[in-house]
Amino acid sequence: MWGAFSVLGAIALGVLIGLWMKKKFNRVMLGAAVIAGFSVAYPIAEFGGPLLATLDQVAPWVAVNLVLASIASVLLWFDFQEKGIKKFNVIVGFLAPTFFLLAAGPFLVAWDLVGGLGTGVESALSQMGR
């Protein structure tokens, strides 16, 4: 799934670069930035999530990332409603998905551990029935 999504993100990044070179700052460019941001957000969060989980104080980092993601979402919401967009919001649109995944990163690590536990219990129960 992530392979197909990275191909979609590469196409969106190509559209984003093409529109940037033509200086066509519109909603399509902002949408392409968000899609390209989603394609790079998972690898960044996959690296940053376990790193944040090893810290002693995880809650402040999660809170900071969640506040940044919320601010980015509000900026993008109001920018999508206008005809023209602000140039810096393209970068905000690219980074917003990463902020959301970094805010959820430590929880995703715990979810992965619980998911592995569920698979282990399921295989143990299937062995008991034989």
C-alpha cells in the first residue's frame, strides 16, 4: 500500500514542482503539496516515532507536534477557501501530515507492539485446537 502511495506522492511532487516553476499558486498546488506530504510523512514518522518513544518526556513532544499540526490544518483550511494561496502555505501543506504522524508516533509504536501480541495469541490459540 505504501509503495502505491509513494508513487502517487511522486506524481504529486512533480505537479507541485511544475506549478512552482510556472508560479501558479492555486488550490491544485496546495492539494499536491498535501498529497506529497502524506507520501513522505510515513517514513519520517517511522523514524521519528520510535525516537520520540525512547524519550523520558514523550507528552510534551506529542503536544508540540499536535499543536503544530492543528495550526497547519487551520492555515490550510482557510487557504483552500480562497482563490489564490499564500506561498508559505505550500510548505505548511507539505509538513502538516508529518506533524500529525509525529504526534501519533509513540502511540503507533505501542499499537504495533499490541498488534504483534494479538497475532501471537491468535497463533497460540490455533495450535491449541489441533
